[in-house]
Amino acid sequence: MSKLSRRQLLKKSAFVVGSGLVLGMVGGCPKKSEVPVPEVIPSSAQGANERIGVGIIGCGRRNGQLVIGKGGQGKPPKEATIVAVADVNLKRAHQWGEKYKCPAFQDYRKLLELKQVEVVFYATPEHSHFLPCIHACQAGKDIYGEQPLSHTIREGQAMVQAVRKYKRVFQVGEQQRSDPKTRHAVELILNGRIGKVHTVIGYNYPSPWDAQFPAEDVPPDLDWDHWCGQNELIPFNINIYLSRIPYNRENYPAEAAEKAAVGPGWMSLRPYSGGELVNWGCHGLSMVLWGLGMDHSGPVEIWVEPPQKLEKLVYTKPEDRKRGDTLMSQSIIHYRFPNDVILKLEGTDERLGGGGTFIGDKGKITIFRGGYECDPPDLDKDPLPSNAVRVYESNNHMENFFECVKTRKDPIANVEVAHRIATLCHLGNIARWLGRRLKWDPEKEIFPGDDEANQYLDCPKRKGYEIPEQI
């Protein structure tokens, strides 16, 4: 991408300081010593009649859905109340602050300093999941974090380490795990209704591509430096900043909104995202791991057909995602698991984006968002016996999280589960980028003896946005 100096970029932004709060952030993330690490104690939310203070990091579309219970997550309980909000777009943060009558910050670290914040919801771009999670753990907050868990495998490992070290409750927003129909389908598979599983067909999710868009003026209330995060500071363009185009652009200058007609948004672009393979794949491949009983393991081999690297694609002007999605899904990803089950991401039925087709020697079961199908249909004719294998039961994803905040038990989609799901997605991208067969050690989480592949376990990070050396 074309580059501007940090000074040139920041001249185009108006960083806001107001209400006695220092809200601009230009120095990157803090050193560990700058984030207070309280003694780890059980959450005060355990009391049945106490209010649970929720801090919102990212005041956009997704957190807007979470707080009202839209999208299958379930609604936060009545005793949960929003006590602080933060967003790199200060205008949007103030809108939320006015709505919920609470403090609004541009720097989420200010929110984490508040004692009344006991629980954090973060719904930020993929590349900026890991630091809010780690800092929230260090500040003694429980966390509801959006999918995917991480942008790289190393980030996911660090997030697991932080959650466990500081004894926090963590739930990832994989709401399909709390769908009774999905759970029943998984139990049918685990109890042998389709016999021995030998193949799973998943959706052919596209990988991300690159963009080199022209520079636009940074909106006056946006901390673009912080938004870029670990990545290189580049000129602002609304088609990178927004997750998807078209989008509700009421918070942006009219002239910028007019230019944002058809661009892909950060969800399709490196280095901010792993593309649909990670953003949607984390839902469908969650079902694959669950149905195979592989929540704490992973594949041992990954390859693509045809065996060649994906062609590099760069958008030089905003355009529809179709060309990028088509080119970035030309290779079919294959995974082999320790039990020799083969997962092929070759499906074109869009329903498979939220699941997969499990094929055994007695039939097949297809899981999709909100349901499942059996072939033959009588695979589901008889109820499972009383001694059948059962999985974690949750019928409401948000209620499950808040109940665990009170009991200090693990929720249904805990941090290790989330890490294994995200890792499966990242491995598929790495196989496409290298275009050759890869061996994977799911216990050590490395490519044994493969220095080239191991370089993809993490991505370059700007100073101040690194994974903390000591969590």
C-alpha cells in the first residue's frame, strides 16, 4: 500500500480530548505495568441480587446486536447493565454513552480501569481481538468476545494463557453451540447413527486478498492509528474501515460515504482479516470439530487441490467482493484428522457456511444454522438411549455466559474451544498461501521441521501492539 509518514497521517485527524478524560491514543498499547493487575478474586456478580456491570468495547453493529439479543446470542440478563463504552470512533462512543447514560472513551484501556466494569463485551475487527482480551484478563474482567477468537495462531495461544492465568470466564460468540437442534445433530453423530464417519464436506470459504485504496481524510473523531493497531499505519479509506459495504454510514462524512459504494470492507482484506474462511468458517468449522469430538485437538495434515499458491490479488479501487471471493476460493482445502477422517472444504451450498455434511458408512447428517437433515430420514426416528453420549447443554448463549460469571464454571464455548476453531481456519489459509502439503502437530501447535510454514503462526506487529512478553 502507498505509505504516508505518521506525522502526515496524524495531521489529517482531529484527536479529541474532553470531559476531563484523555481520549486520544497515539502511543500504541500499554506496557504491562501500565494496566493495573488486581488480585484475582471471584466476580462480585455472584450475588443473586447484584447488578453486573458491563463494559462495551466496540460500539458498532455487532455489539449493538449483542446488547439486544439479536442474532441467536440471547439477551443479557436483567441484572446486567452497561456502565461504560469505548470505541476508536469517539462520535459513536458518545452516542452510546448518551443512550446508556454512562462514560464513553476512545481508548478502551480507560474503560478497563473502572471498578464497576466486571464484564467486557468486545466486538472489534479481527486483527484487534487479542489485546483487548489480554488486557481485560489482566484487569480482572470476565469476557464475552466475538468470533473468530484470534487473527493468528500465536495470538490465540496468548489469549488462552491470559484467560487461564487470571482465572477469567470467557465465552466466544459461537451461538450455534447453544442451539438445541445443533446439539441434537452432534449427539446423533457422536452416538454412531451414521456409523463410522470417514468424510466431512464443508463450505468453500474464500481467503482474504489485499487492497491499495486511495487516501481519504480521516473522520475528525476517529483514532485511525489505533484502528490500524498491530498493522502498518496506512492512509484512511472508508472501504477498509467498515466491515462490509454497503453499510450504515450515518457516522461518516457524506463525501466519504458517497465513495463507499461497493468496496469489500476489512472482513475481506489482509492484514485485518483471514477472510470468509476465518470470519464465517469459525462457525461452520466449529460444528465440524464438535461433531468429530475434536474440540481439544485438530488435524495432522493439511493440503490444497490444485497444489499451488493462491494468486495474489490487489484491489486498487473499491469494487464488489465477487471477483475476490471467486479467485480466493479456487483451491479446495483438505484436512486429515488423527482418526483419518478427511474434511474437504468444497461445498457450494450456502447452508454449509454454518455447518457441514458428515458422511459415515450408514448415512449422512448435514448441520446448518438452525437445523439439520438426516439421510436417510429414519436415522433420527428413534430417541437416543439414556446412556447415550451427551455434550454440554446450553439453550441460550448469553445466559450461559452470565450464569458462568456467577458460578465461575466454564461456558459452552470457552477459550480453548475458540482457539481450536480459529486454528482450523488459520491452517486452511496457510495451506492456500503456501500451496503445498503441510504436517501439523495439534499438541505442540507447530508445523514440525517446517520453518517456512511456522513463520505464518503469527504476523508482523508494530511497536506497542506486540503480544506481551509476560502475560
